[in-house]
Amino acid sequence: MHLESPAALATSHPLDFMAQTTPQVRDTVGKLQMTLPSDEFAQLLASVRSAFEKYTAKLRQFNPGSDRGMALHQMMDREMSAVARLPVSCGKGCSGCCHYEVEVTQNEAAVLKGLVLGGLAINHERLQLQAARARRSPEWLRFGSPDNRCVFLGEDGACQVYDDRPSICRKHMVTTPASACTTEGAAVAPVQVLLAEILLSAELSVEGNEFGSLSKMLLRSLDDSSTRRHGKSSSPPSGAVRAGAVVRAGD
């Protein structure tokens, strides 16, 4: 998931009431606007706005950080349960998408930081290597490269933090063969759950939040803990975007 600046999207969009959106919800609603009768689309848009406002209010009930991150994960699981019986190709040990550039929110990074500080062993050298990359670096297109392995991916190809995995991972499911996820140029058919996309858009839009690649956000969060112990100040990681700013999703 990547988000773009307003300059990249000069035309207005029905979802402009959201400070930030995922590419999926923006694309889905845009297509429905072109295919549905105007009255039906107006009803749909009203439902989308209502869900967005409900999710935003719910998330604001939790303290920023790991509390809100865990609440987001519970809410995401509820929305994704609607497609639990679909014949998806994803399963334990299928780790193609665990080599992608995954983005997380500041709150989700706090959840992961807690696991690392609690003793979970990760490859810190690889974390720093990935965090040093520019956003959308072509390095991420080297599918299956050992350097691209998520630092939470176990040697058995299973996620070591499955219960605390990011929202992007929770909502990512495909119906195409698993091999397509590691084949450059292959067509991949992801499962789209509109409410899940609205929920993540609400999380991205909550004031004071930030998002960026997992490696950058986690390293920044770990550094913040070290910095506070030494009484120093810190700044957002390069490539992070502050939530609540008027930013729109791109492809």
C-alpha cells in the first residue's frame, strides 16, 4: 500500500472527506461511481461515510500507540471474517508477500516494538538495511531475495508475530496460485473487502498518527525508546507520512 501527495491527483474524488485513503477503497468507490445509478451511488457513499466516521470514533477511544494498534487489529479481524470461507491460496509457510514492502502505522509499529523489546529476536542488520531504502525502491522488486525477508519471518516460512501482524498482512488474501506472488509480472487476484479498506483509511486519517514501511517505522519506534532513555528528541523517519494531513492514495 502506498499513498501519494495531492499534486498527484488533481481531480476531486467522492472520498475527499477522508484525510487519507487506501488505494483499494479509492479505486473501488471510483469504479462504483461510474457504474451505479446516481441515487444508488449516493446511498453507497453515505454508507461509506457512516462507516468511516464510526471507525474513526472507535479508534479515538484508545490511547495512541500499542493500545490503538491492537484495537485496530481486532477490528480488522472482524471485518475480514466475512471472507473466511473463500478458497484463498494463502496459508502457513506461504511467504511470498512477506518479501514485499509492507507499510504500517505508528500504532502498529508500537505493537511490534513491544514484542522486540520483550525479547523476540530479529535480524537487526537486515532491519537497518531495509529501513535505509528509499520508498518504492526497486530492491523490493527482487522477489524472494533474502534481503527482502520480513524481519519477523521465521526460518520455517511462518510469521513469528502472526497474532500481532500488521493490518496490511491481515487483509491481504489472494485467490490466484501462491506462485504468482513471487513471479514478476504475474497477475495476482487479491480479495477486496470494502469495510476493511474503510477501517484502515480511518486509522490512517486519525490525527497524530504516521505511517511508512515496516522497517522504517519499527526502527524509528525502537530508536525512540532508546532516545527517551537518554533524554534526547527524535524526528519522523524519512519516507514517513503524518496522518491527518491531506494526502490521497495512489496506486
